[in-house]
Amino acid sequence: MKTLLNRVDPLQFVALALLGLPTLALFGFGMLWLWQTDHLVTWLIVMVVCGGLAYGLQIWSAQRRRKLLNELFTEPNPDWPPRAADVWQEVEALADSCDPQDWPLDHTDWIIELGKRTLHTVSRCYFPDAERPLLELTVPHTLLIIEQASRDLRRDVTENIPFSDRLTLGDLIRAKRWKTKAEKAYNVYRAGRIVANPVNALFGEFWRLFRERSFTLARSEFQRWFLRAYIRKVGYYAIDLYSRRQPLAFADLQTPAATPPLTSALDLERARQAENKLAEPLHILVLGRTNAGKSSLINALYGKLIAATDILPDTTYELSPALLQRDGFTQALIYDSPGCDSGFYDDHQMQTAALEADLILWVTPANRPDRQIERRTLDALRTAQSACLNRRPPPLLVAVSHIDLLRPANEWQPPYDLTDQLNVKATNIRAAVAAVAADLSVPVTQVIPVCLKEEKVYNVKDAFWAAMLAEQDTALRVRLLRCLDADKRTSDWALLRRQLRNAGRFLWELPDKIKE
């Protein structure tokens, strides 16, 4: 404080005091006049009401700013696998628990520390048994996550925070230093004002508290949003990479100066790959027991004979695809398979095929109540799919065939209203559907009764196709993750070949570099 006073010229200090004296005197005489005319209490009431209204408007303005900032928050990707939704909840909990006082923005170490905490939260969810789950992420992936999060956050700040592109970190640090010095000088002024004019000092302290409260509230809201947005960005890209939705090769695109900038190249590359994924047909796998009607269902979907039926107990030795096209439904490859109770059925092969399928159609006969082997096969498929955390399980539709053989067996007069309590055939069909749903642990809404006999095909082109169309969006999301997984494997191999080639070139040129 002595250093500050030594820098002030006494003549300048007296000049400033003389300039401010009339204003201070006017305020003092005004307060005296209000007291003499008995208007001081009225003035105090007006001041309190105006202050309360101003404070309320400030709170409302802060809430509006908070709402606008919340709209900029990163949202979870609906195409993530189910496992990622639970991980995102952990990221949101970390973001909500972030206290701005613990992470001052003028210290740059918060970027690395908060990024590490977020990556640790995500990695712990994906590698719960690892002693140090953060080390399960490669260094390039770690750098890529922080790079992408910082890029997106930079864009949000530049577009929505005034003067953010003009104020440097040095400006903020210098402003903080000047603020500290100014506060010391102002504290001396406050002490002198209390001695000279206590009433004036009291009102001055009230307005100072209000201004600081408003400024602190706005600054705290922005800092809280900034830190939470950073955590969400880092968590979003970490989940993207752990879920294999984004290969590392995206970051390796290098473009010469004459080509579009890197961000444009990334967008073009992603658009090209998205177009390729849209051209990829759906994979539909038909499963069930022998002679249940798997091939007959495929024939009914096509409307013509494309698969052998009822020639041998099981004529399907391997997965044989056929191209399925229909208005309103995405182009698909449909695969027939051996019966799950035949000698040609291979558990490992079928589980692998089910993991590559986007939609599974299970065919079970209504007149066969012994469904234990079907349930065991389905449970094995479900277990294999649940172990694959980076993929969505394909939707399952069950076709209940041979409903024409239900009692009374000699009656077949479709269509049947399953809500008709007086029709015995309809009642038995409804009971068979409920039994299949319970035996196979499938929602009854995904179990459709059909007849697949030639010249008697029933409920395929209407109810079963409607069920397939209802599951189409889910199947497309499964296809997206399947394609992304395949792209990840392809890009990993391409990256490995490039790394080996560059390492070999470096070792080949190493002797010459040593000689130099």
C-alpha cells in the first residue's frame, strides 16, 4: 500500500479530491434535506424496492443465460450401443459435480486434470477389472479425444461469448492483478468514507455488495458451463472411441494447401463413409428348428420359390444369402440356416452370424410344445450378444408357423380375429402365441402367427411385414454399428501396415543418418 501511495503525486491527489468534493457534498446535503423534510424513510423504501427489482432481474437474466448455455451442451448419440448410455450417465454425474471454485480458468492445468478425470471415468466403465483403466487407452487416442473436445469447445466459445476471440489469457491475468491493486486502494477509501459520512458509506456498501453479487453470479455461471461443457465433450469422444464408432484414421487426413481445410476434408470423408454405410444392405438371419418353416418363410417373403423346402430333414449346410427388396423396406440380404436341432447346426458359427446380423427372424412351429432346445439356443445367442459391449443386439421377431394344424385341425378359414372369444381356432392361435412368447422369453408383440404352406400363406405380407417395418429403424442402427466396427478393423490394419512401412524405412535409413 505504501508503494502505491508513493507513486501518487500529492498535487494530483488534491486535484482529484477537489473534483469529487462537490459530488460528495451534494449527496451529503441531499441526505440532510431528506432527513429534515421527513422523506428519508420514503427514499430508503424506494431504494430497497428498486434494488430488489434489479436483483430479481439479474437472477432472471442469469437463468436465461443458463438456459441458453445449457442448449449448447453435448447430448449423447442415439446411435451408441446400450452400454454407452450407462457410461454417459457417469460422465454427466462428473460434470454436475464440478465446482468452478476448484478449477480457476486462469490456471491452465485444469485442462489436463479434468480431461484425465473424464477419461478415467469412461475407461473405468469399460475396463472395471483393470488396475489402472486409464492406461487401457492408447496415447494417440488420448490426444485425439482432447484435441476434438477442445476444437468443439473453441467453436462454441467463439460463436457465443463476446470478445472471446480478442481477450488473451495474458489480458485476463493482467486484469486480475490490476483488480487486486484496485481493491487495496478502494479498501482505504471505504475506511475513510465510514469516518467522514457513515450513512453514505452504508448505502455505498449495499450497492457494492449488489454489484459484486451480480458479477460473481454471471462469472460463476459461465465458468460452470465452460467446465461442464469440456467434461461432456471429452466424455463424448471417449465413448465414441471406446465404442469403436470413430477410427483413429479420421485424424490422419492430411490435405495440401490447395485442397479444402482439414475440417472440410473430415466432413467429406465422413459423408462418403456414411453414404457407403447407407448402401450396405441389412443382414437378416432366419433361425429355428428343423422343418419349422424357415425356408418357407423366406419363400413367402419373396413370393416365389428360392429355397429348398421339405426335401430333406434339413437341406441347409451353410448360410446361403438371398437379396430381399421391397418397397418401404431397406434392401437386405436374408440368410437361411440349419435347424438348431440338426447335426449341421454349429453354435459358434451361428453366434458369429448372429453378431453380424441386423435383424433375426426366429421360426417356431405352433404344434410343437417342446421348445427347450430353442430356448437354450436363444439364450446362448443372447449371452454372446450381451458380451459384445460395442454393438447393439439385433431385434428379434418370432414367426409362429403351422397355426393351421391347431385344433380344430380340419378348420382353416382365415382371416382370424385373435380377440374373438367365441372362435375356437382363434382362441387356440392366441394361446399358442402367448405360450411361445413365454417359452422363448420374447415380448408377445414380437410374436406373429403365420401359415407358410403353399396356397395357404397367411399373415406374412401384412402382419409380419408390418412387424419388420416397425423394427427397421432399430435394425438400421444395428447396421450402423456393424459397419463402424468393420471400418475400425479395416483402418486398424491399414494403420498397422503404414506403421510397419514407416518403421522399416526409418531403420533402412538409420545407418546413413548416423554417418551424417
